[in-house]
Amino acid sequence: MNYFPSVCPLDCPDTCGLLLGVEEGQVRSCQGDPNHPFTRGFICGKMKKYPEYLNSSQRLKVPLRRTGPKGTGAFEPVSWDEAIEIIQKRWQGIIDEYGAEAILPYSYAGTMGLVQRNSGHAFFHRLGASRLKRTICSTTADLGWTMTLGSTMGSDVESIIHSDLIIIWGMNVASTHVHFLPFLKEAKACGARVIQVDCYQNRTSPYADEVILIPPGTDTALALGMMHVLIREDLLDHAFIQEQTSGFSALAEKVLREYEPERVAQITGLPVSILEKLARAYGSARAPYIRIGNGPCRQWDGAMIYRTLACLPGLVGAFTKKGGGIHCSSNTGQALPTGVVTREDLLASPVREINMIQLGKALTEPDGGPVKSLFVYHANPAAVAPESDLVLKGLARPDLFVVVHEQVMTDTARYADLVLPASAFPEHADLYRSYGHFYIQKTQPVVDAPGEAKSNLEVFGLLARAFGFEDEHFAKNAEELIEELLSQNTPLLEGIDRADLEAGKAVRLNVGDNPPLRFGRFQTASGKLLFENPDLAAKSYPTIPEYRPREKSEPEKDYPLRLLANPGHHLLNSTFGGREDTERLEGAQRILISKQDASVRKIEQGQQVNVFNHLGEACFAAHVTKQVPKGVVVVEGVRWHSRVPGGKNVNHLTTSRGTLLAEGSSFNDNYVEVEGKNEKS
Ligand SMILES: Nc1nc2c(c(=O)[nH]1)N[C@H]1C(S)=C(S)[C@@H](COP(=O)(O)OP(=O)(O)OC[C@H]3O[C@@H](n4cnc5c(=O)[nH]c(N)nc54)[C@H](O)[C@@H]3O)O[C@H]1N2
Ligand SMILES: Nc1nc2c(c(=O)[nH]1)N[C@H]1C(S)=C(S)[C@@H](COP(=O)(O)OP(=O)(O)OC[C@H]3O[C@@H](n4cnc5c(=O)[nH]c(N)nc54)[C@H](O)[C@@H]3O)O[C@H]1N2
Ligand SMILES: [Mo]
């Protein structure tokens, strides 16, 4: 067996260094690369079994044309030439009759490679297609962070070994960021205390010394209550506040006036003593570190949660203390601006933008002209987008021309008129940047793609040629685009070891020891951390952090239980949803419910239940557990509709309503009712 370095392409903060074992032209093993400084040789169970997925009969190998009704998965093979010709003719007809904006690309994060992930943009810009607003994941978190810290990078997770207090806030690291754990364990061995702030007890809870559960979306109030205590008891770093922040007195005045612990206790349901203890622990720690996940950003005013949490380390000067700080994302987009791949300049005139979380609406009752064709690549919107009822209704529209570029026959691919086979990461070249650590890494293809499968970049090259686009850009291969990405003279690329990068090694960006203050100041216009942000007034958004609850909408009033729709441990979003080993490990599609809520509904352990709201319904096995507080129910994992009993996953229950300002996804801001079905699973 020959071993080659590679990188996990999945949408996960860890972006693991891999070693792929190749024999007779096939990847036979997938292991962690012990030389990767962050992921250090171990990988998750999902990827250990990747070779079986890669070589399985599930992989699509030739283009397919639909022969049966939409959604049934009946197809026949066609050649690539035929497939491209069909697309070109259908699209030209649509462009002539409705204009190019009637064509909508839909992609997200099946691969995080900077070239393959972004390679469709240039083509769709040149075509003049509608633009997809990519809001499904972290838009809300990013906006909130920016309001306080601009484009400042996150504090290095590796540094937590020097921290004495680590708060894991709204993140199930044991499932979604497993490489956090070795650093956490090392910190604990050196005496660090670990506190988790979440809405239920998850796989991460056993790693915490203390678990603080609050009602979903009340984090801003909790953080403001902590600030009240910090300010009242003068647990502040005055020198840091003076030199590196602005707006402290306005913040202090408001927080002292409005967020006394008694009021915050009412909002969060936490005893005043717990709140005060948390604030004092934070204020007296030598180097407190906060790792915040994306869970809270799927709340109505999610941006405010991130804006407010980002202020906490500013009060105690944690940014300058070794091991202290805050991390939501590494936030290193500035290292490798993707404009050389996405080519905004190819867009001749502005086009309409369609929010990806409102795909169902866009397909069924669009604003400003119809969507007549959808081109889906490295995404599975039938399963992952909210309001599945509407999404599936849209996808089933007989007049909608759907093309899906995929590795396997997903829920979305089943609705396609044409399915195009896609290569996987060991089969194409790319460059990877992580949103959880500070290393970049380049990959080479180590095996051929199966059958006639092609990479995203190759497919857009073929389409560009079919449309007669002569721009030089469309003739470039992945290596050339990687080179262009790396040739930008950004400060974070300065001095990196190109030879190491070419050799497939993980190379640290030029972020220094303390990324948030890499340039000596925060990356806001004034260089300060903004306790008060005057620019927000123009958006009618509070200039100083403030807690505002969302009122239930009229149709929600009939549904008492708050649903959190979290990621699954063995899945990666819906990726691997069709793998039998994954399904075995995930088990039945479950809903976690408290004893109190189960008993008033006469629901027993393991019983089949119907979960429903004004948006739809789905079946689950009830898991009655102390993990969730009364009033909250939790579903972990986005299953393929086609693979669960009843044919419906949790997104039949989630709203396409966007979050405040960011218009991001609201997967954790839904209400449901649960009803027993009188059969045991
Ligand atoms: N195994 C696995 N790993 C993954 C993924 C996956 O599907 N499976 N998905 C990947 C992707 S795309 C992403 S974006 C990340 C997602 O990962 P993150 O969103 O960063 O974190 P999660 O692990 O989902 O944990 C979110 C936590 O937030 C909690 N939560 C929800 N609402 C609130 C709230 O209002 N307040 C507080 N305090 N907590 C709240 C949830 O209960 C949950 O425990 O993970 C990535 N990694
Ligand atoms: N209920 C609920 N819904 C959620 C979430 C949740 O926590 N709860 N999480 C949300 C989040 S955070 C995100 S980021 C989205 C993710 O949504 P998506 O980005 O749609 O992610 P996946 O479901 O993993 O689908 C990715 C698909 O890309 C395919 N693929 C992989 N590599 C390639 C490639 O190189 N080329 C092509 N053409 N295809 C490829 C894979 O086979 C897979 O089917 O889901 C969101 N949906
Ligand atoms: Mo995500």
C-alpha cells in the first residue's frame, strides 16, 4: 500500500489531515495524519470508513436522465455529451423566454475545498443566473461577531492548554469538533475548569465540570447578567478597556441599569447564585476562553448573542492572556480571498438574490419572476433546507428543470431530470482552509474518479464551453486556480513554507501566537473592540447589546414544545445519510423529550410519536430522557427523507423564517407538539 497525505473535505471545523492508503488504484484506508499539528493522527468514525463509501456501489458513475415521475428515482444512463447538450438547450430556451435569472444555482458545503466549492460562481455570474444567498449555516454568527470585532480572527484553540477556565457555549464539541477534546483534556489535566452553556445535555456534557442549561435564545441575557456582576464587582481589566475597546461607559451604564441578576434569573430560569458564580469565575480566571458553536445563531436574534459574547473577553482583557480569548470561527477568509475563483467581475449587471433557506418559497411562490431551472451541486436541499414540505413540492414541479451533480443518489438527486456523477476529494485537487484552526493544506488526486464522474470545476468547464464562453478563466484547471489563490500577497500568506505546502503538509498561516491581535489591534475600522457600535443605528439595531425575546407567531401558539434540530454524531449534515453503517449507528430517527413532557402526553420510552406543527409533521421514536429540560425537545441528525420510516426528516418541522438582520437559518427556533402513536419501535 502507498500512503498519500490528504485532507478531509467535509464541512467541519477540524479539516483533518489524512493519510490515504492506495492499492491497485483504489483508496483502501483512511487514517489520521500524525503529522498534522491540530488533528494529530486521529479522525472521526465517519471518515475511518470512508473507503467503503468511496468504492461502494452507491457511487454514481455515469450521467442519468429521468425516466419515471419526479422523486421516484427512475433513471437511464446518458453520455456526458448528451447531458451537457440537454442542459444547454433547456437553459437557452429558458433564457430566451424568461431571462437567465429564471435559472438558480444551489450549492453549499459538500466539499470545503476552496476551488471545487466555489467553482460554479464564475459560470453562473457569466450566465447571469440568479444569485444564491448562502445563509444556511453561520451567517448570523458571523454578523454578530463582526458587529463587535470586525474581521478579527478567533483565539487559537491550541492555546486552551494554557487556560484555567474554558466555557463551551452552544457547541456539542464531542460530535462536531472532536479535535477540541485533546486540548480540553490537556487543559483539564493542568487544572482548568470547564463549564458548558447549552439548552440540553449532549455528548459534550460529561467533559464539563458544570453544565448550565438555559432556554434557547436567552444567551444574550445571561451574558449581560454576567457583565452586570463583572462591572458591579469591578472584575475588569481597566487598562485593556482603555486601550483596546470603545463604548465601555455606555455599555456599563445600560448593563448596570437593566441587567441585574434578579431580572436575568427570571429570563434564564437560573438561580441568581449560579449566575453570580459564573460571572465571578469568569472575572477572576487568569485566562478564560470561550468556544462558541453555531447552535445559538439559529435563534431569532442570534447575531446579538455573538455580538454580546464577543464583548465578554474585552471586559476582562482575556485577549491578551495566554490561553484566554474567544473562538467562534478561525475567521481567516482574508488569507485566501476566493474572488479569483468566484469572479464577481464576470457578472454583467446585478441579478436578483434568492435566500437558500427559502428555497421552497422560491420554487412555489417566487418574488420577481419564476425559477424554471435549479442546478444543485454539493448540497442536498431536499433534506437539509427548512420547510421540507414546500421544498419537496417545489422540486416535484413538472415544469422545473432540475440538474443535480452528486456522488450518490440523495433525496435531491431523486427529483432531478438529470443527475451528473461527481468526483470525491481523493479524486480531484484542491486547497483547504479551516474554520476551526489556522492551517492550510493542498491535495492531489490519488486515484481516478469512478466511471465517468467529474469534479465540480470540470463540469462548469464543460458548461462554459457549451455556452461558448471564451473567458480564459473557464479553461483553467484546479492546479492553476490553487496557484492563483496562493499567489495573492495577503499578510496571512506571508512567509509560509511553499515547499511544505507542495509536499502536502499542513502549513500554518502567518497568524502569529495570538491571532485576534495579530496586527496589534482589532480588525474594526477604529482598531477597537466595539462595546458600542454606532453604525448599527442605521440598521435600526441596538448600538449596545440588548436582550430581546421573540414573540411566538400566531400559528406557533398551538405548539408548546421548543424544538432544537441539531447535527447528528455519525452524519455530516445529510452527508452519509445513505450509508448503512451510518444508519446502523444513528439508529431510529429519535426525538429527545423530558420525563415530564412525556408523561403528560402518556408517551413511553421508545414509543413511536408523531411530531407536528403548522409547517408539517414527521415520525420519531421517543427517547424519554433527563438530558432535556421540560419544554424542550431535541432531534439530532438530518436524515434522508427516503431512508426513514414515514419518509420525513426533522426539516418538515423547521421554518424558513430568517434570523433578524442576517436572514440566516432558524433550525433551533421552532415549536412543535408531540403525540403518541401507540406502537413501540
Ligand atoms: N458529526 C457532525 N459534525 C458536524 C456536523 C454534523 O452534522 N455532524 N455539521 C458541521 C457543520 S455544517 C456545522 S455548522 C457545525 C455545527 O456545529 P455547531 O453548531 O457549531 O455546534 P453543535 O455541535 O451543532 O452544537 C450546537 C449546540 O448548540 C445548542 N444550542 C442550540 N440553541 C442554543 C441556544 O440558543 N443557546 C445555547 N447556549 N445553546 C444552543 C444545541 O443544543 C447544541 O448542543 O458542525 C460541523 N460538524
Ligand atoms: N435540521 C437541520 N438542518 C440542517 C442543519 C441542522 O443542524 N439541522 N445544519 C445546516 C447546516 S449548518 C448546513 S452547513 C447545511 C449543509 O447542507 P449541505 O451543504 O447541503 O450538506 P450535505 O447535506 O452534507 O450535502 C452535501 C452533498 O454534497 C455531496 N458532495 C460531496 N462532495 C462533492 C463534490 O465534490 N461535488 C459534488 N457535486 N457533490 C459533492 C455529498 O455527497 C452530499 O450529498 O445543512 C443545514 N441543515
Ligand atoms: Mo454548517
